[in-house]
Amino acid sequence: MKNTVKNLITWSPSHLITSPKSAFTLAEVLITLAIIGVVAAMTIPTLITNFEKKAKATKLKKSYAEFINLLQLSKIDNGDITTWIFPNNYELDEIKRFADTYIVPYYRGASACDGLCSKDYEWHYLNSSSNADWVAVYQVQLLNGSYLMFKTGQKMGVAGTSGNINVLLDTNGKTSPNIVGKDIFELGVLNVASGHYLMGHHLSDRDLILDESSTNNCNENVGNGTRCTQLLKLDGWEFKEDYPY
């Protein structure tokens, strides 16, 4: 009994700290740090990518809504899109006239790049194909640093009777990757016959936009990515797991 009492008296919590059995060895600490480092290396890039996807999708959604809104404002001043005077050729001056009349004035603070946007700036389609078909392009810089690019979609014989204007948005300007479907997106096609629409607007089945059936699809093998905006719209402005990000 005396030994029991003695043990209770002499025991103290400091035994938990000073006891060799309760301390971590240097090897154990290093192993733990190594495990933490491996887990961080595996998860942090994914977290960063997901954050970038969310931010980019949110910005695109806002930009698309802004574009649709300004079209409505422009129609109040200039009449229905089907009555607008479209370019009758691929000449830059004609494209510029169209954009500066119907689109650019409705973007607050937008300004023509005057060649500054195109300096040290290269972009290409989702399937890495050339953008050589964008020969005459009018570029405009927005207040948030984004670029708008305009070109005629098809040659027209008589002004305002046929054809269309394609509008692309580079959400982050010169910052890479500068690829259609990744940071460059089509805001729409303005057509004298049917007004405004997105490439692939007639498709409600997302699988048909992702497959290899069209060169306009959101497919890295064969598609140029111009239908990617329609896909994101169908998906509630989210980059789904099967999106070619």
C-alpha cells in the first residue's frame, strides 16, 4: 500500500513529456513531412486548376450575358440585326465599320487596339489548326483586359444581303494559352438573315458537340472549338469532367 501511495505522489504529467517513448524521432518527423509534401504535390495542382476553371467559366458567363445585353441596346438604336448593314467583303475597313457602328460603342471603355493587341500575340484553334482564315481581323480591347475579335464569316456580294460576322472573345488577352475553347470563346455569329446565334445553337445533345462529327465541335482531335461556348451554356457554364480543357 505504501508503495502505491509513493508512486502516486512522485508521478507527475512531466513524465508524459520527458519519457523517451512519447517523443517523435527525427526520422518520424521527416517521414511525416515527406508524406505531407507528396499529398500536397498531388492535390494542390488539381485545386488550382479547378479554381481557374471556375473563375474562367464565371467570367465567360458574365461576358456572354453582357454581349447579349449590348445587342439588345444596339437593336434599340439601330433596329433589328437583320436590318444592319453587313460588310460586303473581307476588307478590314468594312469589318471595322460594322463593329464600330453596332457593337463597340455599347462596351464601356472599349478601345481599338490599333495593332497593339496583335503584337506578340498568337492564337490557334482547339485542334491546333491554323487561324489563317482570320485574315482581316478587327481587334478591340475591353476594360477588363479581354480582347474582342471580329471577322466576316463568309464573303458577300452585295452589302447587307447575306453572310455573317464572327465574334471571338479572348478572356485574358495575351496571357496564354490563347486557344479556342480554353481561354478564347465565340460570343456568337451575327447574321443578316437570322440575327444572333452561337455555333452549334441547334444542338441540345452535348455528346454531339463533343464527338468528331464536325470541324466546329469542341473536340481536340478534329474540332476547332467554336462550339465550346454552346457546350458550356448547355452545362450551366461549368467545365465538366469530359470537357477538353
